[in-house]
Amino acid sequence: MAMPMRVTGGWIQLLTDWLDLYQFPAPDLRLLLDSRRQDEAVPLAIWQQLLERASMLPATAVVPALEIGAQVRPRHVGVLGYLSLASHTLGEALQVYRRYEQLFYGQQLVRVRVQHDLVVLCWDADASTGASADTVAIAALVSFLRRLLPEVSAVARVGFVFPTPDDRSRAAYDAFFGCEVVFDAAATEVALPVSWLACRLPHSDPDVREQLDQQARALLLALPGADAFDCALQRALVRRLPEGEVGLELVAEELCLSARTLQRRLQQRGLTWRSLLDRTRQRLAEAYLADSTLQLGEVALLLGFSEQSALNRAFRRWTETTPARWRRGLRATAVPPSAGGDGAVAEAFR
């Protein structure tokens, strides 16, 4: 089950660097920032409060969150930033982000899809961290892309789920991103040309990347685990899915709970039974598809589907692609970078 959302402790340094850049005294805000260790995650509510205080400083920009995000450097993102920097191509760097996003937010949130000639990074509306925090995050992502590939032009589109700001702020968003900026969107998103995925990164280093990848995997395993109820529920689902017996009442009975109590506990976590089942199946499906020894029919049975066609329909609903294409995309990313072009890299996101 998902951990509470938070942001990396490196964001504390990001905000401090912004204060230093503009020489803001801000003693009260600095005291709060100095009280937190940069190697500790920051609860989302606290990060939102810090940004609110920053936005109230005199003589700040029209949209301070844009300027804060623009200060991003690899050190602010920790191992994830340096791992992206050491990647061979931009496509590989985006795969790194998708794989280790949990180190940043405590949850795996991003969805990636290829839409015609664009690759779109999406965060669902229920994953929004608020207008200021979302703006910092997307401004930082776009600024990081510009630092990775300074020769590329603006991204194709940026979307935010919060309402359209006033005209002055809207102009600041347009000027910063230099592309179509959509507000009141269905999801937070950044769209960029598929052709960018094959762009070589200037600081690529396979040896460093391998070392950092090992470190990132270790950090992922070291993240605080779910509580006892979450673990028991997850085990029950994984055990019952291959048997095709995953009804709410049956799982509640196995956990020695009433169906109503189980529903209430799920509601406390912002989940419904259907959303929990879908999310669990999707994550297991992606893990099973990474195992080349499993046939698609076997993956369907492990997930409790009576036939492969049911898996295909569900997987397309989750990811807008098929299990077979998803698996081919995983194989494409395993091809040595020199062997693939734009098409091979883009297929990894189909």
C-alpha cells in the first residue's frame, strides 16, 4: 500500500538556495528550513506551508513557485538527479525517474504514455500536491530537462489541475514554459516530442550509472514499510488473485473483519475496493511482464483473470497500451543505446 505523500528533503535546500539567490532575510522561514535535515523527507503539508510563507515575502516574483523550481540542480534531487545525469539518453533518464519516483514522493505516481509524436508524463488529479507545490515540481522538471539538453526547444505542452490564475500570473506561466499551458486539466502533465527520447546526454557515464542504480535500489528497499493492516491486505490480495477469489467479503473474512469495516479502512486511506484491486493488479502485472519466462496467459491467471483477453482489456484501461506492447517496450530499453533510434526508445513508453 502507498505511503503518505511527502517530498524529498532536497527541496529544503532548493528553497534555501532561492532565498539566497534573491538575498531574502526571511528569518522566520529560514529558521523553519534550518530546523529540518536535508536527508529527511518533508511531509507534504509542511512543504505546502513553507511555500506559502515564501510566496508572502515582499518583492517576490509574480509566481515565486516558478523561480523556486528553476533553481533545481542534481543535488536537490539526490541519487535520482545524479542517476538521470549519468544516463545515456533522455529516454533512459525518464525511465529512471519512473522507476525511482518513490524515492522522491514516497509513492509511485507518474504514468507515461506515447500519444502520436509526443511522450506524455501524467500525474492524476488525486495526486496533486496543490497549486504552488505542483508548480515547483513541474518547473523543476522542465528546468532539469533544459539542463540535461540545453540545445532543445520548449516542451510541447504543460498541464495543471488547479484553476486558471489571474492574467498576470498566467502570463508568467506562459513566459516560463514557452509552450501551451493548460489549467483546469484532467491531470498534471508534461508533453515532449518523442524524438527527444533518443537525444544523447552530455554527462553519460555507464559505470557511474550502474553504481547509482544499485544505490537507488537499496534506498528503495530501505523506505519505511506499510503498516500491519496494509501488509496483511496486500498479502491476502496476492494470495487470492491466482484463485480468482478476490471479492471484498472474502478478503474481509480472511482478515477477520466485516466487509463494512474493511470498506471504512479503505476510505480512510482514500481508496475504494475497486481502485485498490485495480492498482494492485496493475503493479503486479507490470512486475510479472518484466519476467520473460511468464507467458501472457500465465500472467492473466496470476492476476485472477479467466482469460488473456480480460487482461488485455484491463491493461489497456490502466496504461492505454497492451501487455504485449508493454513487454516489447521493456525489451527495447534493454537494447544497447547505439542499436536503437527514436522508434526503439519511444516503444518503451507505449
